[in-house]
Amino acid sequence: MKYKSIATLAFATTLSLTGSLEAKAQVLDNTKPWTFWYWMYGAVSKPGIHADLVGMKQIGLGGCYLMPIRDSKVRPEYGGQADQLTPTFWEMVDYAFQQADSLKLDMGIHISDGFALAGGPWITPAESMQKVVWTDTIVSVKSLRDLTLRQPESYQGYYEDIAAFAIPVKSMNVTKCYQPKHIQLLGDMSQNEKGTYRASKPASLVYDLGQIETVRSLTILPSENNIQSQRWVLKASNDGVNYWTVKEINPARQGWQSSGPGFTYAIPATMARYFRFDWTVDGSEPGSEDLDPAKWKPVLKLKDILLSGEAKVNQWEGKSGASWRVAEATTSEELTDADCIALQQVIPLQLKDNKIITKLSTKSKYYRILRFGHTSTGQMNATAGGGKGLEVDKFNEEAVDKQFDHWYKRFLDRPHGSVVKYLHIDSWECGTQNWGRDFAKEFKLRRGYDLIPYLPLYAGIPVESAEKSEKVLKDIRLTINDLVNDVFFERLEERGHIHWRKVTQESIAPTFIADGLEHYKYADNPMGEFWLNSPTHDKPNDMLDAISGAHIYGKNIVQAEGLTEVRGVWDETPAMVKPLIDRHFALGMNKLFFHVNTHNPWMDRKPGMTLDGIGYFFQRDNTWYQESRAMVDYVTRCQQLLQEGTPVVDIAVFTGEEMPSRALTPDRLVPMLPGIFGQNRVASEQVRLANVGEPMEESPVGVNHSAGIIDMKDWVNALHGYHYDSMNKDALLTEAKIEKGCLVMPGGIRYRVLVLPGKTKMDPSFKGYSAEVQTKIDACRRAGIIVIDQPYQQQDFAQYSLPRDVELPEGIGFAHRTSINQEIYFLTNQKNEVRDIEWSYRGGSRSKAHFEPYQSLFFICDKVDGKMYCIDPVTGDRELVELNSRTKVRTDIPLTPKTWQIEFLENGKKKVTKQLLDWSKDTDEQVKYYSGTAVYATDFKYNDKITSTQQIYLQLGEVRDIAHVYINDIDCGTAWTAPYQVHIGKALRKGKNTLRIEVVNTWANALNGAEKGKAPYAHIWTNAKYRMKGDQLLPAGLLGPLNILKYE
């Protein structure tokens, strides 16, 4: 059987599409993975730069994103001399650019210092992210003449007025908060010396107001962003014995940066003396990216609950854009029209020197004076160093240009600045803003009416009606979304393209009020992020935002910041992360960025500097880094094929019209597609969401969290042969064309099915679609598109002539791409077991396939000759799939040399042994705790005949952790993943053969020894704390057994 390299196949495929060698080379270069390259604390050296970049080149990376993080002031003990923006820093940048240029490595630069997000010392408070602030004063009409209005809060002295109003009120007490005369703690409730209430078992708080009062709203002030403090059943009583239920209080959807303002709940006007808050952990929802605080231990921690007689908009803090939240709409029962201010009651005021100069009617005895202005949010690019400063106003084009010019463009203007090919905008970690330059003007332009009279809504004060108040607040959020896209993202795309740079963006959610898909319209390469062994920090929604955003806006490349780990433990290997990478290939990623390659300025300290222990330690002084070339080549081969053609995705899921919004994770689709997901999934979701007993897990070491957090490893091929994308309103109305019963997107994706989930957790008050959306839905129906707006009970869409794209057994993930000449199927075994399967694709016959543990294969259906080819991206081998071909005969020949000579390169220790051994069990502590490369040498005889029709492999058995094989001094390749075997046919001779195997383990054992004062050799140092649990060492070395496998 004939084999040829996958590279040859990819070259041919590319030539058929591009027709030129030059285009082919450009495409193939884009398929190499990249890495994030962090410079920490100003500790940068030229020898370290050279070594880092040479290492990147040697292992086959295409480039890196250079991102300096913090400076020497934060960690002076590292002796950093290259703080950002100093002459030494630019000297190091110039050297790095020159070295990268000479090595033909490309680079990208972030939009600011650090990675969160876009700011600097050149941004003034007036040019920074803005928020609405106000003062609220009730005065008698008689005292207006002498009243000096307080100025709302300012930041560093910066404040600007927007408007001031007077509202006639009946008394001085309309905003009164009721102070309880007595608070009773029941059940498990306790209060510590700081005043924080705590409970972990059923508990209650009872407020005795001393007399009957009318309560219309309450505000919860959590401790430490605690979700349990937002879960109560509120009851009321007049005698403290007989209670009635007022409202069940549930948390708003909220992200990891949604703390800050409190959580205000509107309640039906309730007259009572006693208010009891009952809490139990039962019914707690497991955490998710849009309910981030629920990921942690379900313990109640509360600062205070404030009861008020004032009517407020339900959860106005999020609805006004002050924080990323989504909550239920205020009902007319909670907020009657009589509770709302009539628009004509909102009287504009003129101010001079903080005095009111507008003459007010004396018909009202009292006025509520509201003074609205804006100031800086005070948010900075937190992980920056010398370039640290205020975050730029995302609605101010001139300020955005200033940020671009003062940071990014300075890199382009350096010698060898042409090496910078990308402008990168990292994941959003700077909160949100609800005001900015010309915000009121832009609001009127986009929404068609004046915002100013409705400013009281920013303070939660309802205007006209509950419905009108909700509408205006939603319009505020829609305008925020419009401006961050039209000003910030679009302008940066323009500036990048003016300078011939491509723009990459990570997710804006769940921190900034926005549509999580729309901003990818302004990215050349949308980008998400996924984490390793870090359930609390993993971001499946980020990845689905990027994948769907790319697909609906016609972007071919989907990048991923991959393998970030919240607490690295130094046991990580390429084999460990392969299933995770493959799972994301199946989801739609096709360009991986390893997180993280941290610059180590020292040549004599290993493993050296890290991102304070965060990340997959993908850097030059990791033990196995040089051997990771095999993994990098694997990723490159996969990406070559996964960037070809167009993804095949059958289903589009509408994200709705709420703001903010995101892509839907697969668990959110189960209610709409129960038949597609199947009975087992429906049942398992019921169990997961019931969260009975609130099961917890520890992962990684020392991080305890809810066991019910969605993990994408449990959702492999969840729709049983179908893929879906999420589609937002913008793409549905402006990008999607209706053609031949499909929604066709700019990049060529054709959706046959449109799912309309309606009410979801991120759209909890859905009542119907807007006229323009409904018009498009109706057009889809008329065109024959399958529109699903009720739970779909069938197992597939075959009744609509849309059978499954692939038929696969459980635990096999897939991606499918189609091109002019080929159908490309990527199948990944996500189980740690050997599997022989049957599978089929739409319109094709059934085929058989053999998978080793965690193995992935490509199947290429050639549209020209009708043949199918199987490609193993680990080896690059390609073979013809023949349905009736003769099964190859395998012969296993045990390889049992008489002796092995083992040399431990880092400390010079040598051993001679008859048996393969786990060196972590050796009595010599310099061997027992050894981490690094050990060379196994022996010779053996091979007596069988060698022919050109045979395929001959050396299978190594158990390897801890990577092995590079040489036979007769011929390089036979690297075994880094199952089945840990290499081709040896080109090197094997009949008769005597020499065998050399270079085996590398992880740093874990050496760092364990160093922690105990038993380092196996000198100069072991890292700033990443050793975190392995317990005292157990990891197995190390070549454990075998070895076999020669012969196929003929």
C-alpha cells in the first residue's frame, strides 16, 4: 500500500484552489500554530530572547504575540531593567524584532501594554471609559434658593454635567430606606465581626421594621460577588408568626466581572412590619459563564439587604449598562403606572455654580433634585507595567486613535517593525461603560428620540410605565453595543488595515454590554479561548462566540488561545492536551495559539520564569519543549486541512434580541431539540441542573468548584451527526441570504435549519420577535428553510430530506468541510481506548475505521475520482480506503535486548540494566527525582526479511513521557501520543541494529525533589509554585514492553 506525506496532499489541494506556488506558501504558513510570548516584570535579556525565538522556530511555530506583563516595580526581586516604554525596553523590542525577522517568524502586538485591555498613561480621565453618576436630593420648595447642589462622584477631579432635573414629590421620605429595629438570625445564619452574614445550611433573616411600612424594592449587597446572597424566598408578616410569600428572588445572569453596583429587585408593594428572607442551598444552579459566581462553594455571604419604599426598575444596575447582567423584565404588578414618574414631571434645570437658576412652581411643597453627570470608570489595563493607565473610552474615535498611536504604532515604526503582522485585541477584562463622548447624540440618531428626559432610569427611577422604562433601558444597551462596534472595533480594524496588518479579537463577553458575536464582523481572525484542567476558568462560550462569529460573518480562520491553566502543576505533556486540542478542532477551531511561552531571561535557571504559575508551560526550558516539534507538526497538518474549503454546518440557532447576548452552549439547546440530543441527554441534563446535594469537585489542585459546570468533553458530537452555529440579529438581517432553501452566509456556509429558542436564560422575558425579525423568519419559512420554534422530538431531520451529516458511535467527534474538489472529514476518538468503528457520511456508504486511544484521523472524499483517503495527522501517512481491500497481516516481534545503557544528560548519571525501569523508583535520589532527557542505548538483531511492501514500526509500550527514536543513527521520529510507535522501515537492517531512544519526562519529579532539598542537579528554579498533590512521584522513563510490528 502506498503512503505519502500529508504535506504533499495539502500542497496539491492548495494548488487546485489557488493556482500558484506563492499563494500555496502563504496558505501553508498560516496553518502553523503560534504562541503567546509574555515578558514578565521587565526581566528581559538578549540571550533569553534569542533562545526563545530560536526555540520557536525549531519546533515549527509560525510566530508569536509579544505581550509584556507588569513591570519591575511589582516584583523587584527579579531585577528587571526593561520596563515598558523605557529605552532598555525598546532596545529589547528592536532585538526581538531583528531576531524574529532573521528567523522568518511573524509577530503580533496587543493593542495595549498587558493583556487587559486598551489603555495607557496617555489616556486622560476625559478620554477614558465613562459611567453615569448622579446625586439625589429631596428639598422643600422654600429651601431651593439657598440650595448648593452636591456634585456627583468624580475620578481624579474629572467630572462633567449631563443634565439636572426637578421632580415634584409628596414628601421628604419618598426615597427612604427602612432601618430594621431588630434583625433576627434563624437556622444556620451567623454574623461575623465584620458584619458579614454567613450560612451554609438552611437559614433566615428576619427584619422587624417596628411598624407596618410599604416596601416596593430591595437592594442586595453581596459579599465577595456571592451568588447565594441573591437567592431568597421573601415573605412578609404583620405579627411575626403568620407569613405570606411576596417573591422568589433569583440572581440575574452575570459574568466574572459583574460585581460593583448592588442588585435591586422590584417587588409588589407590600405593607408589613416583618420581612423574612428564607435561604437554602437546595435548587442552586451549577455555575456557567453567564452565572459565574455559582461555580464556587455554595455558601451564603451577605453584607446587607436594604428595604425601600421607593419603586425601582427591577435589576436596573445591569439594565442601565453599569454591569454585564441579564434579568427579568419588571412587571406591571411590581411597578404600576402610578409608581412611575410622568415624563412631564421631569423638569429640566439650569445650574450655575452648583446653584439652581430655574424657577420652579410652588404648587409642589417638595422637589426631588437629580443631578446627572459622567466621570471615568477608573478602570485601567490592569496587567500592564510601564504602559499602565486608564482604559480608553470605547465610544471616542479620537481617543481610540490616540491609544493605537501611542502604543501599537510605535512598534510598527521600529526597525524591523515589518515583522509585526497582526494587531491583537485580547479577551475583555476591563468591565463596561454606559456613557461616552456624544452618547446622547448617538442615542437620538440611532433610536430616534431624546434620551435626556429619561436619565432618571440610570438611577433605577421608573419613567412613564414599567414597559416604557424597560424599553428605554434596552435602547441604552443597544446603543452601547452599537458604539463599541462602530467606534472601537471598526476603527481599530480600519487602522490595522491602513497599516496592512490583520486584526484578531477575543471575546467581549461576559464583561462589556454587547452582542458577543457582532464584534467579530471587524476581525480578520476571530479568536476564543479554552483552558486546560480549569473548569472554573474554562470558556466554552468564548469559543462558541468566536466560531459562530467567524461562520456568520464569513471569516475562515478561527483562532484559539488554547491550554491556559489556572494552576500549572508541571505534569502537563503533549499527550495530555491532544484530546482537548482535537475536541476544539471538531468544534471549529483551525488555528491554535499555545498559552503560554513565557520569556526566561536567565540561561542558568530552569524551568525559569512563568506567568506566575498560570498556563501550559510551553517554553524553551520545559523538559520536553524541543521534542514538542512532533506535536506542533501534528497541529499544523490538522490546520492545513481544517482551513480548506467551507465548514458544513446544518443548523443556525437564533440568539434573540436581548442585550447583552452570546452564542448558546449545547446544554441550552436541549429543551428545543430533545429528539436530536436523545433521551439520555435529556435525563442527564435534568440531573445536572437539579444539582441535588450541590456536588463539588477539586480541579486543579486546591480549586474546589461545582461539579455541574458544563465540560465540553461531555458534549462530544452532542447533536449526533449535526453541527450548529449561533446567529445574532445583525447577521440574520444583514448577512444571511435566502437561497434554495438555505440561509447562506458570506463565507459560503449554508444553514438548512433555523432554531428559534424563544425564552432562554439569557432572554428570560421573551414575548415575541420584533417586526423586522419576524419578517425574516416568515421569509425563511416560505423559502423552505426548516424553522424550529417548538421542542423538536424527532431523532433527526430526515423527514425534511436532511439526514445526519455523519453517523458515528458515541465518543467520536467530527468536523466536516467542503471544497471544490473534496469533502474533508476530521474524526477524533475522545476515549482512552482502542476502537474499531463503522461510520458513514451523508450520501456515502458505511466504512470501517480503527482508532488508537485519543487518535484522530482525516477522511478525504475526492469528488474527482470518487475515492476516499485516510490521513493520520500524527505521522502524515495517507492511504486509500478500499471497502473490499484485504486486511493487512500484523506480526508482533518482541524486542528484548540483553542490556540497556541509560545516561541522564542533565547530571551525567549512568545506569546499566537488563530490565526497563521506572526511574522514579530508583534508590539513587539523583535518578529518583530526575527530570529531563535520558538516553537509552542498546543493540538488537532483526532476522526477518525486509521488503518494500511492508510497513514496519517500533512500538514502545508505555512511555513517560516522550521518546525520540534512532535506529542505526537514523532519525525515526518522536513517539508522543498513543500508540507510541514510529516507522522504522527506512532505518532497520537485517542482522545487527543499534537503538537509541531519548526519553523525556516532565519537571514534576525534579521540582518535588527540589522542594525537599533533594534536587537532582543544580540551578533548578521557577516562580511557579510546585503544586502536585501529595508526595507521590510520577512514573518516568521508557517502561515498555517494546515490539516490532510488521504489516504486510
